[in-house]
Amino acid sequence: MKLSSLRLPARFARYAGTLHDFGIAAGSFVLAYLTVLGVQAFEVPGNEEKTLGFVAIFGIFYFVFSLHRGSWRYVSIPDLIIIIKVAVATTVIYTVASFLMTRGANVPRSVPILAGVFMVTALAGSRLACRLLVEKVLWRTSPLAPSPANRRNVLLYGLNDSAESFIRASRRGQSEFNVVGILDDSMLNQARTLQGVRVLGSFEDVGKIADRLERTGIPVSELIVTEAAPTRQQLGEFVEKTAKLGIKTSIIPDVTETALITSHSLLEPKEIELGDLLDRPEVVTDISSIARLINNKTVLATGAGGSIGSELCRQIAQLGPRLLVITDSSEFHLYMLDMELREKYRDLKISTRLMDVRDSTRVSRLFAEMRPDVVFHAAALKHVPLAESNPVEAIKTNFLGTKNVADAALVNEAASFVMISTDKAVNPTNVMGATKRAAEAYCQALDISSKKTHFKTVRFGNVLGSNGSVVPRFQEQILAGGPVTVTHPDIVRFFMTIPEAVRLVLNASAEHTDTELQRGKIMVLDMGEPVRIVDLAERMMQLAGLKPYADIDIVFSGLRPGEKLFEELFDPSEAQDLRTEDGYVIASPRVIDKLLLDKSIAELQNAVAREDRGRALELLLHIVPEYRSAKAMQEQAAKPVAQDFDDAAPYS
């Protein structure tokens, strides 16, 4: 039988339900009389009037408590409470009215009470029967219901409200899940049942339980965590242990924090993301100070189409800027961000401009037109091997492009300029890191000399899932069946999620740096502990329900040109003012003399214009003397005697 064939028009169904309930009220009163008086009840005068009076009082409270609005298919405890309220109110008022009008003549006191009990039983029972009919029969035979062979056998972790709601939802025809058992670590919950599903043991026993179920023909494919707010350590243990069993782990939101489930909105499990497993504390940001920086201001973002730039724009859009100017050299990424922001923030004023930061004329004209109050500079070439093989292009974008944007912000008197930097700028061994360190140095010099514009630099490590990073590459390789390629077994990196990185960037940007002693500093985000890339790859395999080295292999391809085994967030020479409670640390790098820097830049611009790669790299090394290319490091290591480096660098 098809579910759709039994559906009635909503208004007709409600009228039918109301008629049914009024009939139950009348029948309950008559049955109560028969129970107390037997067949003599028919000889009592005025039976019809007494029954109509009872039904009339019932009707008043029936509509007062909105019992007619309840959905029979989703009847629950709140509906039962309303039924009890209606029955109690009807019984009490009828008894009082009967006593006042006839002194209770011919109405035994037990009759209204029994009628109330019969009403509660019949009204609740009919609704429960309807729900069971729909869930057990009609939904199961619905064409929307997956066949039993296609339903996934799952275990739940946690005996709680979320588990109860999930089990109920899974028994509806549209659900693909078949809950075969519950795991719970509390000794008090062992062997208990929830909605007929038994607690089979604790999580420590998951291997034995899964094996026992598989021997009985019930292979478990997924563990669904229903506990509210499990720690990252707990999630890591779940993923690691279940992956060895070939079982996927996911999590569902706490039902007490989400909307009630409807027939069209099942409580769906959410895949555990890599960011959920990062071993780092969540930093609470000061929204009020960030809002003061952004609210009712003209904000301009370069590199807006990139991973960090686009998330910056999303979070800025929530803070009420007067105008958000989004710029990028990529037409496609800029268009996609423009469409997204206009759809989500319909009242936000957005100006979308194609702009290459390397074009100083275009940059100057746009800044003169927009006159931004706050500038976030995220445009950069960040792929280390590509920058290494195209050093002139990296210099044009990362260093000279930053200079163009910073100069324009200075000329047009922007209140704040924020540059996004990278941990690769510390003791750089590649062109990408060296160009970013040069950009840091230029912004430092401007911050010290500028009277109106504050130039702030925020430095951090890798972010999970950014364009061109290891995470998307690993995901592609895992989907393709492997192998997953890692450059070196000992390579480590700092990681945080993109939204968290951007929140901390905004938090650091809102920091007041009004005194001269605070100028020229670099804000370094607290990245937590570094992560081995091979561990990251293994964890991603486990999240996919795969066993590393068994279901999918890892191969080591060797370090790429300019790549380091480990990154640093600070240079040993940089003084650190610890501010970890705010999610960042203030570092004080050496400051380059502005006059010498300008002279080096002029020469560098000439070399770049001539596409003189060798001279451009010499000048970059002069600006960033700590830069040592991989080739230079190899040559230095081959020499029998260490030699002093040239100290004639433009540092003061």
C-alpha cells in the first residue's frame, strides 16, 4: 500500500480528527456511566443533556489548549500532557457545574473521573496507533523507502536524547540507517535498551561487538557519535580505532540544540572533518573590537577569490561594513565570491573589481576611487615549487605587488592596512618565503614612518583545505584509491582551519597599536603544535574508513626544491611579547632602514623589468639576508670550512 494513496487533504483530516475526538469524549462519558451503574444507567433521567454538557465543556478546553492542532503522526509526550490537561479541566469543571446546578443529582462523583481516565486512554491510544501505523507500515512500504538490503547497519555511541531521536528517525521509510546497537561507557547503562535497541557494551568493546554482529550476518559499516560536544581527543580515538575495523565514524548534532525533526528533515549524521581532530584549543575572539574595526567602514580586500581572502570577505560581510570592495586577478574566483556574497548578504553594498596587484597604475586609481578605511592584503603566489621555478613572477606579486597596495593605502590615508604573511617567511629557503619576508619588512618600515595609516602584518602557518594545499591533494588521491604521496616521513607543518585563521587575523587586526613602541611589529598566530604530514595523511584515510598501508598505501616522493622539513613561526632573533590568550604572539623582527630599502627596491624593479632572474635574486638576498636557497645550502654544506656570511645587509 502506498503512503501517498492514504493521504487526506489537510483540512478534511483536521475535521475528521476533531469529530473523532468529540466522539471519544461522548463515548467516554457514556462508558463511565455504564461502568458505575450498569444497565441502570439508561434509566437515569436527563442522560442526553448530561452527555451534551460534558462534551460542550470538553469542546471548550479542546480548543483552548489547541489539542486540535497536534499532528497525530508525530505524537509525543507534550501532546500527552495537553490531553491530560484537557481531561482534567473537563472533569473538574463538569463536576463543579453539576454540583452548582443540580447538587450532583443522578451523577455519581466517580462518573466524571472515570470519563476523564477513559478520554486520556482513548485520545492518546488512537494517536499512538496512528503513529505506529505510519512508521511501522506505511513508511516502510513507501516507494521512498530504501530496500532492507540497501540500509546501512550502524552503531550509536551514547545513550542520550540525540540517540533516541535518531533511532526514531531511522525507522521511517526514507532513512538509509538501521541501528543495530548502542555503545556507552557508563556502567549504569550496560544492557539497557532505548527504543528497543540494546546497549551492547562500551566503546572499548567495539571490535568484539562488530565481529560478533558480522558473524550473525549484520556487518556494521558506520559508528555514529551522538554525544554532545565530544573532545577532539575523543573523536581522534573513535576515528583511529574504527578505521582499523573498516568502520566509518560520523557525528550527529545534539538534538536539544537543533530544530525538531520533521518527516522531510531526518537527523542526518555529519562527517567528521579534519579540523575537528586538530590538537589545538579553540580561541575565543573579541567580536566587539573586530566590529569596531569593520562596522560602517569601507573595506577593501585583495586576493579575495583565494581561500583566505574569500573567508575574510565572508566574515567581514557579517560585521556591517559600509562598502566591501573585493578584488582579484582571477575572473572566475571573483565572480563566484561575488555571487555568493550577494546571495547571502542582500543588504550589503559590494563593489567587485578585477585588479592585479602588480599593476601599480590600476591599484592607485582604484584606491583613489574607493578611498578604503581598512585594507586586507591577501593576494599572493603561495605555491613553493612554482614560485621557485618562476622567481621573477613571485617577486612581482608577493613583494612588489605588496608595495603597490601598501603605497596606495598610505597615499589615500587608509586607517589600517593588514598584510597576510606566512611561516615560510622565517629563515626562508625558497623564493616564496623570501618574497613574503621582504613584504613583511616593507610593511614594517611603513608602519614606523607613517603617521596616519597603521600597517599590520599577521603571520601564520598552513590552513586546512586551502587551494593547492596537501589536504585537497590527499583527498583526490584517496578517492582515486591511492597511493597517497608524502614528500618525507619526518616533514611537519603547522595547521589550523581557514575560518579560525581568519577569525584570529581579524582579532589581531583589531588590536590597538597607537604607541610608537608598538609600531613595526608582526603578529604571529598561535598555531598550536606542528603536525607530521604522514600522520595527517593517515588520519584522512581513517576518516574515509580506510586502513593506512592495508587498504591504501603511502609513498614518499622526496623533498621538493625549496621545501623544508619543518617551518618556524619565529626567527631566533625576534623578541616575543606573549599574548596567547588572544590567539597570537607579537614578534619584533629587525627593521630595515627605509632609505636603503627604497634603493634596493628601485634596483630590483629594474631587474624585474629586464626579466633578469639572476640579478633579481641577488637583490632579494640583499633585502632578506637570512634567505638561503636550497642550492646555496647544499653548496655551503659541501664546503669543509664554514665561512662567514656577508653582513652588509640593509638592517638597522
